[in-house]
Amino acid sequence: MKSLEKLGEFGFINEVRKWTRSGQKGLIGIGDDSAVLPAGGNNLICFTTDTVVENVHFTSQTPARKVGWKAMAVNISDIAAMGGEPKYAVMSLTIPKRITFSYLKELYRGILGCGRRFNVALVGGDTVKGREFSVTLSLIGFVKKRELMLRSGARVEDDIFVTGSLGGSILGKHLTFIPRIPESRFLASRFRPSAMIDVSDGLIQDLEHILEESHAGAEIWLDKIPVSTEARRKSKGLREAALASACRDGEDFELLFTISPRLSKKLEKTWAAQFRTRLTKIGKVIKGRKKLKYADHDLFVKEPTWLRKKGFTHF
Ligand code: ADP
Ligand code: MG
């Protein structure tokens, strides 16, 4: 019998993927940021769920409103990763005895505040008693067939881009981040990147998800990676530590995508006129399944030892 510990989070998900494969005809199921279902004509539904649990994703000290915002925002981010427009949510609450009404009221202010900003309506849910406080949201969103972006479309020679800056989100951004819906919709409708994911588990690990699904490798330019001020602060100014943080820390919820090099210049120009969100080219797609090549100031380096530790997994 396989052990959960040996399989790890992604090994386990792969097992589930095998168990469910036969039931998934005509739609995209496990393996992307959201499931994709037919919705008639050229329309598709994106369907996703994410849970936040006390002492894993937040603590008892975290303001309830921020917990609520995060619970909604992480789900919206998975719809953004597909190029979709989020629309409806249901939520399930597991509530231990010590949680108060006023805490829950604040939690809903966070959830509904984030929902309002992105036009997501909360339309149902479930309430149960339990030992750990957790909030699960499930969202559906819509996307046109030709605007859908999967993890699987990256092609050799494509450029690799990431939005925002990375690392150190534990210092606060993981609770207050703004899902990249307008950026994603802009990309989907105007530039149609070949592959996209939201960075939830760490830049390198999420890039590996794209590479795995696209059967390709990547060359990463370490000196180009947008290191956040939080990553720097967390690393007390040590360059390698800050870069490692940008490459590996989870919960940045930025968009990581690949796009044909023919479109890159125009994208960078139009982007700058449209958004204040940073956009950085960090590398190229190369041949070789999941092969990763690192470069620093144009000098190819072996995988730096400080990068070897993986991004976040749940077990
Ligand atoms: P993300 O970080 O984008 O939310 P995950 O790493 O949580 O994605 O999940 C990867 C894929 O595996 C998704 O397609 C998700 O729907 C699927 N998945 C994760 N956990 C389960 C599970 N317990 N049962 C079925 N599918 C799952
Ligand atoms: Mg995701």
C-alpha cells in the first residue's frame, strides 16, 4: 500500500487523477487551476475550490476580515489563472465552539468585500461544527473557449513572464493580495498566452506544473526575477536568501505565463500603458520535460544549492 507521506501532496493528487480519469470525458478535470466544463456554444465554466484552515493558512491572531478576504481571493485567483471571470460562490464553514458571532460577521465582511470587488455573489453554503476552524469556498466563473488558458500549452521558445514581485508574502501579502483578474482578462482577450498558472506554491514549483503539463523545460534568468521588498526584508538584505525566497515562497498569487516571443514586445508596451502591476520576463521555454536551466547575468550556473529546497506542499 502506498503511503501518503511518500506520495506527497502532488503524488496523491496524481493518484486521484488516475481514479477519476474515466469519469471525465469531454472536459478538463484534475490537473489545472480550475476544472473546465462545457456551458453551451463557445462558453465554458471554470469550477474551483480552496480551503483555508486555522494554523495552516492563518492564525487565531489574524483579523477575521483578512481571513475572509483570503478565503475568497485564493479561489478568485484560480479562476484568474484560467483567464476566466468569476461569478458565483458557495462556502462551507467548520466552526469550533470558541468562535464568536462577531468574528463570523467580520469574516463575512472580508469574504463579501472581496466578492464585491470582483463581482462574485455568495449564493449558498453549509455550516458545521468541528475542532479546527476552516473556510472552504467553491467558485464558478465563465470563459470563452478561445480565451481559456491552461497549464499545458507552453511551447519551446516561448517567453516566460510573471506579474508583480515575489517572495515574503508571509509578512502580510498572503492575507491582503488582490487577485489578478483584470490582468488575466486583458491577457486572455488580447494576447492569449500559451500557458498560465497562479503562483500559489512558489515560482519554481508552479513553473514545474506548467512544464510538466506542457512536456517542456525552462531556462530561468535569476537576475531578472522580481524580488519583493518583503523578501528582501525577510532575508535581511542577503541577496541569495532574498532570491531563494522569491523563487520558493508560496502564496504570492501572481500570474505566471508563457507567450510566443513574437507577441512579447507588444505585450510589454501595451501592459505598461494599461497597468501599474509589474510585468517581468524571467526566462524562456526550452526542450526537455521539466528540465530547468538557471542563468545569472548570462552565465549559466548549475541549480544553485540554495534553490534546492522545494516550494510549499501540504504534506
Ligand atoms: P491550486 O494550488 O491551483 O489550487 P492544487 O495544487 O490545490 O491547485 O490542485 C491541483 C489540481 O488537483 C487541481 O486541478 C485540483 O482541482 C486537483 N485536486 C487537488 N486536491 C484534490 C482532491 N482531494 N481531489 C480531487 N482533485 C484534487
Ligand atoms: Mg492555482
